[in-house]
Amino acid sequence: MQVEERQIGNPNLRPEVAYEWSYGFVYSPKWLKGLTISADWWHIDMRSISSILGAQFIIEHNIPGLVQRAPTAIPGELGPITLVIDPNDNLAGAQLEGLDYELIYILDTSIFGHGDWGQFTYTVNGTWLSRFELQVSPDQHRFGIAGEFVPSGFALTSSLPRNRAFASLFYHGPHDSWMNGLDVGATVHWTGQYNDDLLEGFDRKVREWTTLDLLASYTFNMPTPVVQEVPGYSKDGGKNVKMKDGKEKNVMPVSTATYSECGWRAWVNGTTVTLGMQNVFDADPPFVAGAFENNYDESLADVRGRFWYVGLKKRF
């Protein structure tokens, strides 16, 4: 059944206001060179948020004045919805807080004293959402939506799993060799479990989703053109130099000439070739019952499955 929705403007909108504070730390120990650990705890208090609510959100909360229904023969029974009015309005506000964390370890193989075999970079980056409380209007209580599926029609935010993270491992070729332009790596993306649309009665969890991406690229870095000194005229002309006997002598400066690369080397130098693949194992998005239009969460997952690509970039 299709229901008419009217999105309307509001000339009485007020400016949005937000207050934010955060604190954190960065730790780089001397006993393990290349390791950096950081964490930030953040708190955001948003007020007078300008947003449309979305038809599904309005219906689920049955906001007075925005849902019109047809009459029924049974007293007290809610009739079928005939119209949903979705205005741009200032919500009372939202409060959210959480933790961002990151670990980076760069291993330079030259520290072992057996030559330069390249560089490995390992990264772990994630977010833990502690709370997200929303208040639609001043006369309503705040309610939490952290760890829940949020319908796509709600413009303020997408779905809010409490945990999201990725881990990557990349290798860069050794310096002073033809492998200096080589970069190869893999990234694992992980989204933790979260609640399905509880307001629609789906008392279930949306399962976690893990995908693997691969990337390989090579950048051609040709040697810098040689600068040679050659005799000849200089645009600055000569200049007088005082000799040991006190007399001045006009000396012509030495000109310099730079020989630029030409031919195929000029076109290849500064070129990067990239080959990548996303979602290597072709993992399907987890089922979301509340996403009635296609049964997966568009804000967090991608239905395309395995996807490979090739890139070519030239730097002049």
C-alpha cells in the first residue's frame, strides 16, 4: 500500500547550535620505534537541528499532527494512513558520545641491519558509539537510538552500530631500488551487530558484516635529470670581482643546462598503475527486516558484491 507524503519547507527555522568537547592521548614509545597508539573520547550536544524526519520515522512514532488516518468502524482503532506530512523543522536536539581509537605500527626492515627489504605498515582504526539520544520536540522525552537500524528516510543520521573498525597491512618496496614505487596491501572492514527496526516489531539482531579489500599499485619514479654546468652566456651578465692586487676584473658566470627526459621515459615517469578488488569473498549484506524496500542496510552495506577495478594516474 502506497501512502502520500508531503515534504514541506518552514520559514521559521532557527539556526542550529552544537557544543562539542573531546579529550584523548597519543602514545609513541621509545622502546618500540614506529608504534603509535591514540584514542579520543568525544561528546557532541546538538540543538535546534534542522531536518526532515522521514515518513517511516513519523509513522513509527505517530507524531501528532503529521499523520492523517481514515476513520474506522471500530471505536478506538487506528485507521489506515492516508497522508504523512514531513516538514523541515528544528528538532529539540541530540546528544552523542563515543570513542575513536587507532594503532599504527610502521616496521622498517633496515633496523635489523641486514639491508633494506622494504617497509610494513599495520593499522587498526575503529569507533565505539556509547550513546545517541534524540529528542524530537521539547515536550517529548529523549530516546536512545544507538546500536539500532535507522530508516533511510531519516535525514539526520544513518544506522548506528555501536562498533565499527578496519585493519590493514601494507608493504612498500625498499628505497634506492626499482621496488621503491611498489605498494601492496589488504584491508579488512568490520561492522558489528546491531538491532533491527525494533519499533516495527523486529526483535532480532542484524548480524555482523566483514569484507576484505586488496590493493596493488606501482609508481614509476625515474632518476632526476642531471644538471650540467656548461660555458656560455648567462642572462645575469658578468660581474666585477676584486682580485688580490686590489684591481677589479670582470668575470663571466658559468651557465647551467638541465636536460629533460624525452620519449617513453617522459611519459612513464610519474605514472601510477593501480589494481584493486573490493569484497574479495563476495560477502552478501546482512538481512535487515526493517529495510522493507530491499532488505539490506543501504547506509552501511553494498549490494554490488565482489568488485575489481584498474586505475591509471599520470603526474606531470
